[in-house]
Amino acid sequence: MGGQKGGNGEPKTAERRLIAAKKQAEAMQMRSLGMSLDEIAKRLGYASPSGAVQAIQAGLRRMLKGPADELRKIEDERLDVAQRKVAEIMLREQVVDEDGNRSPTDTEVLRAVDRWIEISRRRSKLWGLDMPVKVEATLKNGNAERAGEAMDRLDGLLSVLRDRASSEAAMGGEVIDVDVKRIEGGNGNGRERGNGEEKEEGD
């Protein structure tokens, strides 16, 4: 049989699950009566109190999962009813009366399409059918783009400083080699190099 492992007579998978569910229910009941985890583990045959804890937690998850699944099914049936009503409008043959009026109108059909999409979106959210949104890659690309813009602004600022220094040197009648590293570092010591010599402000 497919439910057995080998030929050693182990219970089938379904039977093991049933036994586990029964022990989980018993563990929760014992705990609700105030029994200690150690005593629950001994009575149910768990090796340690942690086994009793795991059984109680699994039982609670099973209790919560059942009602949630039932509510999803009920909501899904409601969406089916709404979607059938919308489909009637979408698939209804347009009739033109003597005055040239259409029924349903194009506007009504388009509204029905919008409702259909909205119901489908609700159903996808209900059952988790949508693909996960990849946000991390977008953020990295955005950061890289902003970093590139910042570097472009910095390059523009350095270009303006170089042009200004060249203009001032031309107006003063001498060529000054601007120390770009000093401008970038912003040490502000007021020194410039010209003709291989240093000049102090105020000389």
C-alpha cells in the first residue's frame, strides 16, 4: 500500500496524522485543566515537556486554520455570485431601440468589466494568488540612480570652481594652477600655488 513505509507494519500516514491530532486535542484539554507540561508529556508518551508544548501549539494552529478556511470558502462563494451577475451584463447582447438607444450601454459594459477585474483582484488576495512584489531590486536601482545624480552635481560644482579660478587668474595677469584636491578637501588654508611658489593671502 502507498500509505505504508516498507513492510514493517507502521501505521499509514493518515492514521498517524489522526493519532497525532487526537493527542494534540488531549494535550490542550489537559493543559486547560491546569496540568503541568511535564505531567502531560508523561501521560501522552512525549519524551520531554517540549513535546507537549509542540503538541499544544500544533493543536491551536489546527483550530485556527479550520475556521479561517471555512470563511474563505464562504467569501469565495459570494464572489462567485457577484461575478456571475457581472458576467450577465458583459455577455448580454446589445439591443438598439427605435430611438437608437443601446441596452446595455457601452458605459454599463465597461463598468461591468471594471467590477469583474475588482472581483478577480479580491479573489487573488483572498487565496494569495498574486506574485510577490520585488521591492529590493527597485530600491537598489533607485539608490544607484540618486548616487549618480549626486556625483554629477559634484562634478558640475568642481567644474564651476575650476572655471572661476581660471577667470580670476586671467584677470590678474598670471596663471595659477588651482589645487583641485585642496578644493575638494575643503581645508580652507587660503593658499594657492602659482609659478611653483606658495602665496599667502595678504602678501
